[in-house]
Amino acid sequence: MRWAAEPESLVIARAKAGERDAIGALYERYAPQIQRYIASRLGDPVQAEDVCADVFVKVLESLARYEDRGWPFSAWLYRIAYARTVDVLRQSRRRHSVPLDEGQLGALEPPDEAIMSRIAYHEIKDAMDILTREQRLVLRLRFDEDRSLAEIADALGRTIGSVKALQHRGLLRLAQELGSQAALVPAV
């Protein structure tokens, strides 16, 4: 890969000039991590693949207007991915759902471990709405994508200390929220 040895700024400049190999190089480098981020938000890897493709179409449309302002190129990509993912989530909320017949609930067998884990995951995911956008992004990159603090700091153009602070405050707020929700659930 020729672009691996080439500074990112030169690859971006070549991509802005329309060079296909430079555009391909940017896609190869960033698409997997952008797709993982989107999948962690949507919970559907197939849909994430489609949304990731949409993100890179938007990148191609906007690349001529991209300006290096001292932030990593990946931060710009994550902003586009975030916006596109929010659009998809809003659209999915508008879809109508069929209410569950509560009379059938008694006939269901007790849930197994996998179902309980899934319920806990969705409770945490729902509770994350109380966090700031930056806290959610850091926690998703850290725990859904298993990225290091240094990788997150680099991707977001922040210091490791600020990433640690966002992670700490986000986890603390999340724990408080989940603790208050657990207090509201009656004991069985």
C-alpha cells in the first residue's frame, strides 16, 4: 500500500483532486472503524454496512469542501457518521410498531441468560441518551469497538486526559441513572 507511507494530508489532497487510488486508500483505512461505530449505534451490522456506504458517499460529495483545521480527518468522518446514524435512528422511530398482547405474557417461558443479557444491553443503550454526545461517542468507541484511550483521543482530536474525563463522567452518570431505574423496579 503506497498510501501507508504517505502522510495523510497528502492522501487527502490527492483524494480532493479526484485521484481514485487516494479515495480508495481513505476508504480502506477508515471504513471498517466507521462501520463498527455505526453498528454499535444501530445494533444491526447489515444496516450499518448500508449506512457506512451512505457516509462515504457524503464524504465524496463533501471532500472538496473539507479543510484541515488541526483536527484528525477521522473526527470529520465520525461527525458525518454520527449525523447519518441519527437520521436513520429518527426514521426508525417513526415506523409504527404493533403492540404486544399482554394476555400472552403469562404463557411465555422464563427468559434465558442470552435474553437477559440482551435486555440489560438495551437498558444501558436507552440510558445512554442522558449522556452528552461526546460521552456517548467515547463510551461507544471504548466499549463497543474496544478502542484504547490513545486511539480514541487520536480519532477525536482530544487529549487522553479529556477522553478519560469524558469516559469517567459518562460511566458515573450512567451508573447513577441505571441505579435510579433499578430502585423504581419492585422486588419480586
